[in-house]
Amino acid sequence: MVDMNEFANKAKDTFDEKFADPARKTGLKFVEGGSNLGMRMLDQAESNTREAFAAMRQVAEAKDLSQVMKIQGDFIREQSNRSVTQAREIGELIMKFGRDVVTPEKGE
């Protein structure tokens, strides 16, 4: 005769092993990846703000309109380059994040 307690415990262990534990691990990967992505975006925003204030200081110290135009042109060019680099970094982080969440750990 089948022992119902033994059967229930075995079913619970199987469920935990096959479904609950992998779901928990995926959830942890999701949280960790989202946190890394958010922190990187904050770092980029902070860097962009520092660069913008540095350019504003240079404009405030400019002697004439031609200096102001040069400072603005340099800032826009550099910011465009930064934006491309930052977008690439965020794209790579998002792809890594997606891979990490859907890829099972070794040994599973």
C-alpha cells in the first residue's frame, strides 16, 4: 500500500527541485541584473551631468561669442560620442541580463 505522507513528501521534493528552486534562482538573477542595469544608468547620468556643468563653467568664463560657440560645439560632439557609447553599454547589459535570466545554471 502507498504511504500518502511519503508520496506527498516525494511530490513536494520533486516540485521544489524541478520548479520552485529554478524559479527562485531566476528571480534572484532578475533582481541582480535589474540592479546592475539601474546602477549603470545612474552612473551614466551622473557623468553626463558633470560634463554638462563643466561645459557651463567654461561658457561662463568665455571671453567672446566665438569661444562660447566652440565650447558648445565641443560639448555637443563629445556628448554625442558619450551617448553612443552609453547606449551600447546599456544594450550589452540588457542582452547579458536577458541571457542570464533564461540560461539555466550549470548542473541543472
